[in-house]
Amino acid sequence: MKLTAQRVMQPATGMQAIHVFYFTHSYVWVGPPPPDLGHGDLVDAHVPVGAGGNHVLSYLDIVAPDETPISTILRAFAKVYDHRPPPFHETVGNCTFESKMVSEYRFVWRAELAQLYNAAITIRNRLDRVAGSA
């Protein structure tokens, strides 16, 4: 699975939003993801300001095997979250996190990372609830 949360800005309007993409993969690995993992299959997305032409101000990628429980992802993210500001690329167990931000976020990086993480996990939770009710 790959969850990508991006804070984007439309240059023409200055409008900002967080876009989220949820991809799944068909196999499990141990440690960092295999180099040939690719994006996977897009299963859900939340794109509130329209795609194309936006500037990415910050992003957080979360990569883990599809069946990784959210509690495991949260524990791994907690180890990365307060470690150092972006940019980073870190693996904890089977969870890999990558983030970058524009310099304007240097004083609020913790809050920005938390917002990106919450947006990413929300889309995963939404699909898990739908799958559980089917």
C-alpha cells in the first residue's frame, strides 16, 4: 500500500487543499519496500481542488504491505514524527515514510506532518470501513 498526502496550491487562485491517494500492491515484504514496487493500483483518491497545474507545498508518503494494521503504521510514524523535520526517508519495520516541504513550513513542520498523516489515514480508514460492511 502507498498512501500519499500532498498539500497543494492552485497558482491562479492561491487556494490550498490536501490531496490524498491510496494505492494497493499484491505482495508482502520485510523491511524497506522492494525497489520495483511501483505505485500500485489506485483504489481511492480525494482531490478537492482539481488535478493538474498545482504546486506541491508538502507531502508525506507512507508505504507498507497492504494488510498492515493502522495501529502498526501509527506506532512506526510516531518513531519518525518527532525525530527530525523533513526532508526524510525512513523505514521502521515494514513501514517507510518520506516527506518534503517548502521552506515556509520549517517552523510548523510537526503540525503539517500531523495534518498530512491524518489525511492519509482517513482515506485508508474510509475504505477499511466500507470493506468491513460489505
